[in-house]
Amino acid sequence: MKTTIHTHATPTAISHAARAIREGHVAVIPTETVYGMAADATNPMAVASIFRAKGRPSDNPLIVHLADAEDTEKYAYTSPLFWRLAEAFMPGPLTIVLPKRDIIPDIVSGGLSTVAIRVPVHPVAREIIRVAGVPIAAPSANISGRPSSTRPQHIIDDCCGKVSVIVCDGASEIGLESTVVALDGDGIVILRPGEVTLEMLRTVSDDVRFAEHNPDVAPISPGTKYKHYAPRATLILVRGNSDKVATFLQEKSQLDRVGILDSCEADTLFAELRNFDEQSDIHTIYAPYPTEIALENRLLKAAQGNILEI
Ligand code: TXA
Ligand code: MG
């Protein structure tokens, strides 16, 4: 497939991506969290193209992106708690799972009766959605099993030849995917931690908790059951007294074929993990155990549970 790459989010790029999406094609667009692989959420054929391009399992549902929270009622059944959350965090890096209306096809929801709604704050994303005039289904724009794409070069590496249009707009500001929550009465259940933290959600409801991962029951957020990205090298998270950890990492950094992920920051994490994959001679990567929950969530998956206590 011929892919048109716009290296900057010019008005031409924005209208090209919006038109492609409206016509049933797939476009990669920037958001404040990570880049998204976008198609018309009301067009099952267009959404099927996303699954093909990403190589994604078809029961893993997609987030529907809207230009304004006010549009949510067209696609889902809202509640007072939804509106309180929307008031506080939309637009922004929060995704809310709601009962879906029939206009959202089953391919978007992976056969679930719910739909995940997000209103990005990134001005280019919002403008593309607004001009396209349709709700946009968009997973992170990486090939399944690779780290989410947060840099134009990652998008080009992963998506060139697989999508119609790519709109680049520099590095993603946040660098981690949105917080995903489900609503349970007046309670908020965090399905995927992110930039909007538990403490922030507590400003809206007293009852905020993390989803329990019981492998015997179907996961409420299907994405959590898939094997996630792990680097080619063995990643080991090092936990303990911070001086000891620093000394340990310093010593290891002298060794050949060892990588150190020493500044675990959300905005550079996925980019650094991709860099290690490109330095194919590295066999072990050490990283300090992260203190922040969203980073811990992503790094524990990438490390496949490898923790070294010192
Ligand atoms: O920041 C983000 O959320 C990015 C940008 C592009 O917006 N998108 C993103 O999409 O990370 P994706 O497809 O990589 O992750 C969506 C997550 C998955 O874990 C999926 O299982 C969950 O949201 N999800 C989607 N619809 C759901 C639903 N109806 N119920 C429960 N979980 C859902
Ligand atoms: Mg993803």
C-alpha cells in the first residue's frame, strides 16, 4: 500500500488524514499519549483494516476517540459519574468504558456490550476528528507486540506500507497510553494505570480501586490478557535502597553487552526500549524499579516479572 507521510501536522496533512478516515482508510495520527492508528469507528470494514495493519487479536477492543465529551451520548449510555469525570479530565489522557449504543459495531468493542471513550487533548488529534466528522477508533500505532509508538521514526518503521496516511508531530508529550477506567455504580475501577492517577480520580469519587486480575474470570479489559511487549534482551528491575541501586547500576554499566535504563521517565520509556532492541548485542538490561504506578505497570510487563532485590 502506498503511504503518504506528512512530516509535520500542517493544515494539508490534517485535512488529508481526515478525508482518508472519512473515506474508510487508516491514518496514523498524533495524540498526547502515544500515536494512534485511526479509522472511522462506525465503519466495520475500516476498523477491520486497523486489526490487519497491527496484527491485533480481534477480541481486543479499540478506544473510540471523540472531539468533544458532549458527543459521548451519541455512542454510549452516560451517567452522572461519567459527566463528573468528563468535567474533570476530558479532554485529556483518560478513557472511560461505558455501555455502548448499537451505532458502535461489534468489531470495535471486541464483541463486548461496552465501548471505551476518550477525548484527546492534542490539538491535531481533535482537529482531525472534528474535520473527519466521525468518531475515530484508534489503538496505539505499533505493530502488536512492539512498544507503543511515541516518535515519528517508530511510526514510519512500523506503519509505512500498512496505512494510507501518516501525520507526524514530533515526540508524544506523555509517552504512555491513557488511563482506562470502568464505572461500577458510584465507583471507579482502574483497568490500566496512566497519567490520570488514582489520587486524581479520588477528587471525583471516594471509591476508586484497581481492577483485580483474577486469571479464572474473563478480564474486564481484554488488552490486559495479551502478551505485551518485552525487549529482546532480558530486562531486570532492580529494587532496594536508592544508593545501593545506583551503585549496582553504575557497576553493571561497565560490563559489555549490558544496557542500563537509568532514567525511567514516561515520555522516553518506549523510545529507550526500542533503542535497546536496535542494539542487538545487548543481552541484559537493568532498570531501577519505578516508583510511579503507570510506569511500574508497563515495566513489569516488559520485564515479565524479573525483579532483583538488593
Ligand atoms: O492513550 C491511548 O489510550 C492510546 C491513544 C492512541 O489514544 N490508545 C491505546 O489503545 O492505547 P490500545 O488499543 O492500545 O489500548 C486500549 C486498551 C486495551 O487494553 C483494551 O483492552 C482496553 O483499552 N479497552 C478498549 N475497549 C474496552 C472495553 N470496552 N472494555 C474494557 N477495556 C477496553
Ligand atoms: Mg496498545
